[in-house]
Amino acid sequence: MKIIGCGFGRTGSMSMKQALEQLGVGPCHHMDEVIANPETQLPHWLAAAKGEPIDWDTALKGYNSCVDWPTAAYWPQLAAHYPDAKILLTTRSAQSWYDSISNTIFKIMDDMANAAAAASPNPFGDMLKQMIQDNTFDGNISDPEHCMAVFNRNVQLVKDTFCGDKLFVYSIGDGWEGLCHWLDVPVPDTPFPRSNNQQEFFELADKTRQ
């Protein structure tokens, strides 16, 4: 593992996944890998959400970097397990992050919870609820101020934990230059990827219901 992403979902993580893979630091793990490969991926992350021991090398076999949840929920454990990995923090303003997540991930979680009450449980929905709603936000995703405080605490904890060239903080819209300098790779002559807007998010989320 070369790069561990510590930023919450909806901090440009899909775009960053594509950027890292374009720069040769892939394959990059992201929640879409769990959606695309539920048979092999979901058991690891559902177990992690329940607090069970995880073999990180098995869960992340074949990946050279990771961003987004589920891995972002376990960055302290991953940083300890992969001590030579660089640390990447994707971030944005807390308010813009909450505006985005409340209309995407939190909405999907509510929809899944309502569906589970009327039908058989959804393991993917169970994983999201335990990992994000319960473990990350203390069971409360309906209070904007609480959620933004959790978001800001994570950002500050990452900054307090790592220093120097070990850590790179990337804000949405920063472009290639800083990232490429940090990784010591040439700057591409193509625009920085921009992906996973709300429409693309819901198209991806639909795959969890198929």
C-alpha cells in the first residue's frame, strides 16, 4: 500500500481515485470496488464495521492505494499496518461537504433502512449503517452541526497525526500540480478528473440494489 486516503466520502474521492490511477498509483480502492465486487469485498468491510479483526492484506490485495470509505474509516489501523505508506487527506469546506453528503450517501442510507424494514436486510446497507452512521457519526446523521463537527475533527486529527512530506492535504479543485509534486511524477497534460456528481452517484448506488 503506497497511499492511504483519510478523507470522508464526498470529498472528491472518486476523482482522486481516477487521478491516482492515472498517475500510476493504482489500482485504487474506493467504495465502488465494494459495490462492483460484493462477494469478495463486502464480507471484509461488514466484519470491520462490526469491530471484528480484519486481515488488511487480504481485504486490500491487489490495491496500491485507497481513498473514500470504507478504508477511510480505518485510516489509523491502516497507517499502523502500512507504516511506509504516504497519507492523503481529501477535504473541502464542512458546509459544502454536508450539503453533498446529506443529498447522496445519507439519503441512500435512509432509503436502504426503510427498504430493510419492509423486506430482507441488505448486507451492504448494514455495512453502511454500522460503519458510517453508527461508528463514525455516533448514530446521528440528522444533525448538520454534529456531522460537520465530526468531519472537522477527522480533518484535524489527520493533520495532528502526520507531519512533513508524509501527509498531503488536497482540497477539491486544487488540480494536478501539488499532488504530482508530492508524488514526484510529471503533471499530466489532461484536466484533473472530475467524477461522481450526484447523478453519477445515484447511478452507482443503483447497482447495490440489483
